[in-house]
Amino acid sequence: MPADDHLLAGLTDEQRDAVTTDAAPLLVLAGAGSGKTRVLTRRIAWQAAAERMDPRRVLAVTFTRKASSELVRRLRDLGIHDQVTAGTFHALALAQLRRRWLDQGKRPPHVLDRKTRLISRLIPKGQTKSAGALVVAVAREIEWAQARDLSPERYEEATRAARRAPPLPPSEMAGLLGAYGDEKRKRGVVDFDDLLRLWSEEIEGDPELAGAVRWRFRHVFVDEFQDLSPAQFRLLRAWLGDRRDLFAVGDDDQAIYGFGGADARFLGEFRAHFGDDAVVLRLTSNFRSTPQILAVANAIIAPTPDDARRLHATSDDGPTPTITSYENDAEEAAGIGRVIEDLRRDGTAYRSIAVLARTNAQCVALGEALSALRIPARVRGASRFLERADVERALADLDRNAANDETPATGPFAAGVSRAVAAAPRTAPDSEAALSLLVELADEYAAHEPEAPTIAGFRDFVAIQIRDEDPTPSINAVEILTFHRAKGLEWPVVFVTGIEDGFVPISHASTPAARDEERRLLHVALTRAERRLFMSWARARSFGGRPVARAASPFIAGLSAHLPSEFEPASAPATDAGLAALREVGLALQEARAAGAGGDSPNGLYAALTDWRERRARVAGVPEGAIVDDATLLAIAKLGPTDESALAELPGLGASRLARYGPEIIDLITDYARQ
């Protein structure tokens, strides 16, 4: 066996083709859980072992620091030690720009870690919208324009074409975009998004520099190709020039960042950009989720059996996913909490569970609800890592050492950071892990800027690397995060919540393209689950303290046709009258329980129904709410329907549930009445 064949061990035929082919340019369409990082790293290692590629001339571009770190770790395991240049678009652009400025004898400009402070000075006075909210909205709109590589002159036309609703009239936004650029130049600063444009312009404007860059990076690898923005694509073309040694990995079904400026057309039009002879391969074997979970995910994104995008499970069967409709959002949170505690008693660790929601506001509410139930939970979001007291102290020590000529540059850069970290106080329970991350980031920074690392450069590097990530150390808690933040992650147990029209799809997704992106986003959320998947929605949700009737997402209306017969689709939304009736039922039974009512009250029937539901759920291996939700059970106990037609009139029972459980419920009510 050739010496490099061990690098092909364990690969599927699809993966092996992607690793060994000498085709270029090459695009691999890798569905969720199909092993794209394995393919990317094995290709580098195998091609290097076969002497088709020099790893020292490889540029591997990712979208997150976590992905970059994982790529480097796997390459080391495969025998490629610190030879490949890997990083995010922005981190690589910063490192290469700083090297360029150093060569030219220029002082690198300061990189803003946030736009809002500067933008707040430029907002016109007298706006009716809350000042803080408007500044944030304007900052996001400027980021969109920068990602789309738009000048102020092109902004208005591009906004109309994209059918966007900017926070200010397009003409005012165009003016703000220009004023923001002028203010940065006046202050001698750049922002996160300027880095891509500046480095592209440097390469495009200097043929000698372009030749050196393209000689240095002969083999370009790009992860998550569907997430490229026009600004990133421009830099990629600058790196490549007219060369064709490009390996790209992406998934058209995980293109979910159009709102932020990404353009999935770069993936869909790969051959148009890189030549008709470019090769496109597809990976469809999923190594993450059970067949039952993939049945749900496929039904959302690829409902027909012959759709080439359908994912195929390689794992054993697991429990059937469930979808539960709750009376309101409070009941939804309480129901999720009960299932989590059942799972914990069965041996599932809290950290193995994630609760996903479409919006940040939902996540905050879920976090508060689970905490009130004494369930440890962590709401993930972008962390202000540099503002932590322990991290600030360590960086202050670095500054002091530099003033005393005890700079990290006297030895390996990370060693200087390690000395500062050792002296920093541990001000929080997770300080040790946070400060260890600072040392890890120092190692990564030194790899990006080996010639002349500086403390200022390190601060900029850290701000860029963790800008959109939450580097808070892992604890044994349930993770709560948005669908978007869940991308790239996975858990044994996942709850996908709030699957309602208005959230999924989001209410402002007004165009067909936006709704298609929302459908892909739900697919991403569902495919985070490895073994257990619980879905839910609420028939009423509180907005500003007022309950509002909700309807199930149209995306899940037809799921039952593509799933095992045990799967129960969501029931129809309750009418306003139905919601009022259910609230009455709940209040009546709460009063009955409080008064200690006996077996002749509806509460006695409710207890009998609850016992039946518990037995049914235990046999089926599903949460109790998947059999009949609490509100519907209360309504049955209160109204005591004596035939299936009367039972069918209650909100909360779909046709499938009615056919499966209706006769049992009627028999139970009849037997109870005879007692």
C-alpha cells in the first residue's frame, strides 16, 4: 500500500474522489454533517504526500476562528505541522496588510473594534427612532454596504435592487456612508470591513506585489463558499489572479447570510466565474444525524425523493422527532424545561442540549424561563472578550512590560503573553479558561505575523478573531442560541422552538429570495441535532405583555407526508375564541387544584388523562407533550367530549393524533363517567 493511502482511510467514495482528483478549479458541495472539514484537510495532506502540492504554499481561508483552529489542529494530526497559512478573510487581510505597511515603513492604522461610537456622532439630530437603536441599525446597514463592496454613489441603486428597507432614507444612508468614510480617514483609523477592500486594492494596484502574493500562495482553499460576500470574492480573485488552483467547499442549502451581504450566487455560478471546465462534486452522506432527523431536514429543503440535495444518514436509527404546539410561549418554555429534566434524569448532560430560536429576544426569554426552573442555561451571543476584567488586566500588564522594555518580542510572543496571564487576577469562575484562550490567540497571532509581532497588532488581531464569536469557556449548561449562531455546531439533543409564521419565516422576509433563505435557515437549525430533535411552536405569544394569536410556520405544514407515520404535524392555530376558552380551562383547573377538588371535578378526569398520556409517551419514547399538549388535555378534561366529532372540535388535535388517540381518549372519558 502506498505510504499516503492511510490518508484515505475511512473516507466514502464521494470523499475519496474529492481528496484525490487533480481537477482544478474544484467545488465540493458538502451537505450538513457530510465531513467537509475532513475532506478539506485530507486533500491538503494527501496532495502534499503525493507531491502534487507544497503545503508551505497553501492558503486556507475560513469564516470563523473556530473553523481555522480546527483546520490547523487536524492538519497537525495528519502530519502537516504549521506549514499551511490558515485564517479568516479578515485576519489574513490584516496580517498581510500589516506586513505590507511594515515593508513600506508606514505606521499601521488603529482598527476600530466597533463602528457605533463613531457613527453616533454622524446621525442627524431629531430622529424619532431611539438613538441607540438607530446607531446599531445604521452600523449594520454600513456593514452590509461594505460587504457588498458598495461606494456611497452606488448605495442607493443597490438598495433598491435588493428591495432593502434601510433605517434611514436611502439618500441619507448614502450620505452617512460617505461621511463615515471621511471621518475614519480624518482620524487615521480603519474598521473591520475596510481590511478586505484595502488589501484588495493593494494587490490590484501593484503588479509586483500581486506576483509575490500569488507566488507565495499557489494553492487556495476556501471553506463555506456560499457565505462569500462581494468584498470577500474580490479579495479571493486578487489572491488568485488568473491562476486556477482553487479548492472550494460550500453548501447551497446552508446559504443563510444574505441579510448581511453574502451572495450565494458565487457558489451557484462557480463555473461562470472560474471556467466551464471547473469540476463540481457533491457529498450527501451525513455522519451527524439519525435517519429520523434527516427525514425532517430533507422534507424542509429537498422534499422529493429524487432531489440531489437529499442527505443520507450513516448512523443507526434513533427516536422519532416530535413537534408540539403549546397554548402560549410560557407553556412552551415550561414544556421544554420538563423534557430537559427528564433527559437529565436519564443521564443526558446539560451541555449536550441546545435550545434554538430564530431571534435574540426569544433566546433571552427562554434563558430567563429555564433559569427560573433552576435549569443551568447559557444564552450565547457575541462576547465583549476584550472588556473582561481578567483579560483587560493581562493586556495592561503587557502594556506595562512594553513600557519597561520587557516586551514579548524579547522571546516568543506567546511567552510574553503567558507571563502577563500568569500575573493576572482570576476575577471570574471561568477566568482560567478565558486567559488560556488569550495565550492560544497569542500563538495564532504570532503565526500570522512572525516577523514583527506587536502588542497593538495583537489587540487588533484578537478583536477581529472574536468579533462574531462567543469565546466564553464551555460549562455544563443548556446552550441557548439563535439559528444563525448555531451554524457549524452540533449537539446530541436539540430543541428548535418558535416555529411560527412571523419567526419562521421572519416577518420581514418579503421577497421569494428572502423566504427561501428562511427555509434554508430552518434546515440548518434542524441539522444541528445528532440523536434527538424536539420542535415546538405556540398558539399565542406575548409581545409587549399582550398575547397575540400565532399560526404554525408554513414550512412545517407538509412534514407528515415525508416522515414515519408516528410523526405528528403541528395542529392548526387556535382562533381568538379558542384561545380564550383554553385560558378559561386553565384557570378553572388551577382553582380546582388549589381548592383540593375531588374525583367528581374535571380535575379528576385531568389526572386520569395525565396518567394515560404518561404511559403512552413512555411506550413511544417521546415527551408527553408530543402525545397531547397540556392545553388540549385541560380542554378535554373540562369539556369531557363523548364522541370523536366533539373531540375533533377542540384546538390542538390534528387529524393524525385524532385517528391514533381519539378512540382511547373517548374510552377513558366513558369509563371515568361510569365511576
